[in-house]
Amino acid sequence: MYAIIRTGGKQAKVQEGDVIDVERLHTEGEVTFTPLLVVDDKGKVFSGRDELKTAKVTAKVLGETAGDKVDIFKYKAKTGYRRRGGHRQKYTTLEVTKIEAPKKGAAKTAGATDDPEPAKEAPSAAKPAAKPAAKPAAKPAAKTSARKPSAKKES
């Protein structure tokens, strides 16, 4: 069984026992995630939001680390402009301990019906067509310089 989780603006594919680095989480102990997708051992895919509300991915926080140093150097030639900087991203190391598949029947409790053909809505009263927005008035042409070019004198 595996799951796709989202943390730190990124997504990660995880299985039980995986150790992953994610952007820094300010927590200790255990962390739970709501997965975006779960695939069970039989290959059945759960991806609906209503199904996944009951699914959980539990991970244990192992510690924090720092990533590789990224050197930043800005330079513009012939101007004396030079800027140095750097960045070292902080990461939290997680070990995935448990992936819980969605509970059976979770989709039906979210409002699904057993009716094979949903009722069609009655057509609403005819609405008049929306008029296109009026174009704004054209701006006057920009003024050109008041001076006229001087004529070349021939010698």
C-alpha cells in the first residue's frame, strides 16, 4: 500500500517504513497527514475527497537536518555591483509508521445515493442574453514634440 501526501507545498509518495525529508515542521512526536491518493495492496485506487476524509498517514518525527548550502552571488559588469548571500534549507526527517485506507462506505455517507439515474433538473426560465460590455472611449493620441525637424541645407 502506498499514498501520496502533501507537505511544505510539495507532494511525496510514501509507504510504511519509508524515511523522508520534508520542509521543516515545528512539531515533535507524531504527525498525521490526510493523503491526496491511496493505492491499497490489491491495486484499488482511492482518490475522491469524500473517500479520503477518513484515510490517514501517520509518521514519526526523527529529527531535523539542514540541506546543502546554496551560494548566491549577484554581479553586474563594469558597475562595481556585487552581492553575496547564501541559504541553507531546514528539513524535518519523518518515518512513515502507518497508512490507514479509507473506511468502507465513506463515500456513501458523504451524500451519494443508490439511484442509478440522477434526476434531471427542470430548465429554468429563459434569461435574456448578457450584453457585451461597452468599449471604453479611445484615448486621444499622445502629443508629439512641438519642434519640427529642421531641414538640411545643401551646400
